[in-house]
Amino acid sequence: MTKTLLFTLSLLTLTFAQNPLDLKIIDKPIDFGKERISLTKAYIKEHYGKKVNSIKITPKIIVLHWTAEMSFNKSFKRLQPQKLLTDRKDIAKASALNVSAQFLVARDGTIYRLMPENWMARHVIGLNYSSIGVENVGGKGNKKDDLTKAQRKANIALIRYLKAKYPSIEYLIGHHEYRQMESTSLWLEKDKGYRTVKSDPGKKFMSEMRKATNDLHLKTPPKAK
């Protein structure tokens, strides 16, 4: 039996053995005060054409990411402030709202919840209003899938937890696949010029996640044309 098959089987054994709602998650809140809430509402209005009183969402998609940063502390500090850092010139014109995600997974597989799961986070163009973002510390140079075995196990367990808690979730996608969702009804972005090219977390990682959660019947994004 190959090492790859043994690893896949070990992931499946772990995920089927545990109750997904018993998953250990540590709360480590980012700054999400009045300013960030106000910026989020403004983002929803400008980019999605919706005037809202609340930033609560109905999750339909799980989006997996990597941070392209090998340090947990540095990754957290980038997500922590309410306003976008000055080096994010690629997306600054779209909004001053800082990027965020509902979850951050450390290299050792520890899962941290950064904000309420059903509040909108800015983590993926066009799909924030219906998605839960999971950031993984890693992806050195924004090119290499160097996410650990512990992170892979944690992501599988987290996917199961989220699907069990939110039956409304239909899709599992990688950040690099987000533009394939433009043909779906979940795509809301009004600015046709607001797009970025993403490589995270890569085909191999997503293939492993899908194989290990195949029984959840989560959809993949439509094939790119």
C-alpha cells in the first residue's frame, strides 16, 4: 500500500471517528468593532447592491485559503486590524475594510475562530456574502503547498463541523477557484474590474479535502471555460 493511500485512509479514519460538533476550536477574536461593521455594511452596499442592517450571512460556501506567511502571529496580525494595511494596494481601491476570515488554522493543526462564524468576512471577491473562510498558516512565497498533515486533518474536521452546523452549505472551493463561481447565483460582485489572481491552496490540497469529505456531497465550482 502506498504512503499516499495510507495518509488518505488515516485522514478518513480520523474524520469519521469524531463527532464534528465536538471539534475543539479556540476563540481568538480579531478587532471587529463598530468601524469594521460599518465598513462591512458599506462593502455589501457598494459591491453587492444590498443595503443591510446586519452583517449576518447564510453560509452556502466554504472557501479554503493559505496565508502565504509562515508565522501564525504575523498571519493573525494581518487580519486583526479593522482597516486594510497599507501594503494591500491590489485591493485598496475596492474598500478600506481589512481582509479577514472566520477561521485561522495554525501549523500544528490548532483551529482558531477569529470572528462570529455567520458574520461576513472579506476574504474572497464576489462571494463573501455567502461564504465562510478558512485561512491556513503557510503557502510560502504564495506558490508552494507546504500545509502540514495536522492542518490537513484540521481542515477536514472543520469542513465536517461547518456542514453539520450549517446545512445550508452547498459548495467547497479553494480560493484559486473563486472565479469559476461567477456563473452561479451566489456571485454578487458588481465591479467587473475587481478581480485578483489566486493560487491558494492549490489543486492537490483541494483534491485531498474533497476525497476525505466526499460523503458530504459538497459541490465543486463549475468548470472553467
